[in-house]
Amino acid sequence: MASPTSCPASGSRSKKPLGKMAGWLRQALSKKTNKMPASQKSPPSDALPGCSRDNALPPCSQDDPPPRCPQDHPPSSGLSSAALAESPALPPAQEGATSSSSGGRWSRDYDVCVCHSEEDLAAAQELVAYLEDCSASLRCFLQLRDAAPGSAIVSELCRALDSSHCQVLLITPGFQRDPWCRYQMLQALSQAPGAEGRTIPLLTGLARDAYPPELRFMYFVDGRGPERGFRQVKEAILRYLQTLR
């Protein structure tokens, strides 16, 4: 019968080969890991997707457009380049858009307002026809012809004086007797108290002594002269209009 010390135990025989096999396996795995290609290695945890700090871009083919980083995009202007290309161009500024009618003679609707009494309507109409038919084609305001129907008489008078460069006062015996004519005279003087040549008195059928005292500082046109003073009235109006240029 063999002694217990002559044969090794079963457990002692198996430990030595298993230890060698485990060491060989660890060496094989370590060699395999070291031989992996660099392209299969995972990126470091602190690397950001997209562009790197040095703007290194991945290679691309010639058919594909190169990728851009978010910071490379220009700020949006609200319209794409295609929309800007298709949008119609603005029309050019029209020549003469700023008309010269905004100043000078054309800054008002009328060149002259004729103030007269009711009984002198025929004489006023003759004067207006003469002024409008002249070469200058003066624009005249005649109350019974040009006043707006239904409007207040005083309002129409003030509007006519405001929209006229000159005022002609047809001073006759009827003018002197009519309170409304006196009001027209005072209103005309208040519109242009210091404008020389703007208020033109035409004295007809009255002596010089009957000339209104409110107009003593103004020269008047004598209606007894050639063409009843109409030509002098026209020249006085044209002379004033020339000062507006």
C-alpha cells in the first residue's frame, strides 16, 4: 500500500497548469490591444463634435461642399441671396418731382383779389377780363364769380386775401358808401400792412380829397388816365410778382 506522501494530491496538480494558462492569456490580450489601429480608438471624452479649435476639417470629396462651422455662417439678413436676386429694383426718381410751383408766384392760388362794391360789379368784371386776357394771364379772384356757394362771406373774403398775392381796391363813390367795402379795405391792409406794391388802390369817379384816409400813405392809380388805369394796375401787379422770384 503506498504511503500518503508518495503521490501528490489532485488539487495540487491542477493549480500549476491553470496559473500558467492565465498568465499566457493575459499576455495575449495585452498584445492584441496594443496592435489596434488608431482609427478604431474612441475619441477622448473632452473632444467636442464638429470643428476643433484649430478649425481642422475632415477630408471631403470634390463633389460635396466643404462643411462649415457654426461660427463661419454670416448673420442672416432676413432675405436669402435668391430672394434678393429675384426682388425688383426700385424705380428711379422721377425728374422734376420737386416742382418749382412750391414757391414764388405759384405758392398762392391767385395773383390778385379785386375788392369792389356791389354797384361797381360791371367795372370790376371789365378789370378782371383785362387782367386775365393779358400776356401774363393773371389769375384773378372775383367774389361773385369765385366764392364757394354756401360758404360764409367773411370766411371767403379772408380766404381770398390769404390765397392772393395782391389786392386791387376799386375805390368809387359806391365803395365809400358801402360798409362792407370798408371792411374789405381794412382786412386787406391787415393782411399786408408793410408790403409795398401788394395793395393797389384804383381811384375812379372820386376827387383826390375823397381818397380814404387809411390809404393816404399809398399811391393810387388814377382811373381817369389811359385805359382807365387798367394798364397801370397790371404793371403794378407784375412788378410785385417779380419780387417773389
